[in-house]
Amino acid sequence: MDILALCGSPRRNKTTSSVLQAVLDGTGRKHEILWPAFMNIGHCTGCRKCKHTTPGKCWQDDDMTMALDKMFEAKALIIASPTYFGNVPGPLKNFIDRSIPTCYTGKGEVWQGAENHGTRPFKGQPALLLTVSGGGDHEKTAANIRLVLEYYEYNIVGEFAEGMGGVVVTKEEFADIYNELLALGRKMDEALKTSAP
Ligand SMILES: Cc1cc2nc3c(=O)[nH]c(=O)nc-3n(C[C@H](O)[C@H](O)[C@H](O)COP(=O)(O)O)c2cc1C
């Protein structure tokens, strides 16, 4: 698997997944899609055991154990999300919060020279940020996802943030948008050629 994609929508075959699928078509790469809304993921309890007691491991053994393995296996990440009140939906936020143990495995460089924040195993890996809304505030969602990707020091190679009004993108019906998304996927393919040849 080259690319791990997170689909933040709790609805299959709707706007977010259609946008993601067009981008994945463009990458032409082996990928896996995780849907946090259909996974068993407890919320982060903020206990810091993953930092101090069992470095890199959460005390909760749920679907995040498998998901973190996949994050380490992948060479690139795509986060695709709808806008819910100017942010990502709860299940995706849960996933993001529970990804914090990846900073404490000891893999990668120390973050900005401050050991207190652990290391960054995904530093420099290509990432894409895709977010849609009914019509507004997708920029806020994009900013929130950007923050996460920047914290992990992914290399953001492209973004798509649009008010889509519930449109499901197909190459037949929305050729312009489909081609724009295809091009984003190709950009990720190109980035992967240099970051993980
Ligand atoms: C709980 C909830 C909150 C939403 N909040 C916003 C919002 O703040 N701004 C907006 O433009 N659309 C909002 N929407 C609309 C969704 O972003 C939009 O319908 C999107 O296409 C849903 O993605 P999906 O089709 O992949 O499920 C919201 C929808 C729901 C269910």
C-alpha cells in the first residue's frame, strides 16, 4: 500500500467519498481507505500513557491499533472530510486525536528540537487535504486539517476545499471538477516518485 486515505464522512458514496475517489483515480497507486465513522475507536482520554508509561502505545486496544500500523506502512496520507460546523465530523476528530501515540515511538526526528513533543515519523511524506461543505466554512475545516498535517510535518502537496452543495462527483456529470481532482492525484503520484521511489 502506498497511500492511506481517511474518509471522514459517515455517508458512503456521497460527496466526500466521490471527491476522494477521483483523487485516488489520479494517483494510480495502491491505497487503502479507512472510514473512522465505521470503526471502533474510543476517544483520547488525555492520560498521556502513550507518552510516559507505554511509549507509542495507547492503553485502548481498539481499531486504532490497526490504523496506526497502517499509518506507518503507508508512504503518503490523504485526509478527506465533510464540513460539520466548520470542522471535521466527530469520528474523524477522534481518529486524529488517537493518532498522537505516533509521536512517541521514537521513530523519526525530534520535533523542532523540542523533545517534549516527541518525534515525527511521517516528516516529508506527501499529503493531500480534501474538504467539502454544503456551501460555507470548508476553509475552516481545511485550516483545521492543515494544522494536523503540519504538526506531523507531512508535506502538503495539494488541497481541495469547496462548497459542493451535495454534489456527487462523477467524470460523466462533473468533468471539470473530476479532472481537477484527477490532477491533484497525479501530483501526489509525482511527489511519491521523489519521496519514496
Ligand atoms: C452535522 C452537520 C453539520 C454541517 N455543518 C456544515 C457547515 O458548517 N457548513 C456547511 O456549508 N455545510 C455543513 N454541513 C453540510 C455538509 O458539509 C455537506 O452536506 C457535505 O456534503 C457532507 O458530506 P458527505 O456528502 O460526504 O456526507 C453540515 C452537515 C451536517 C450533517
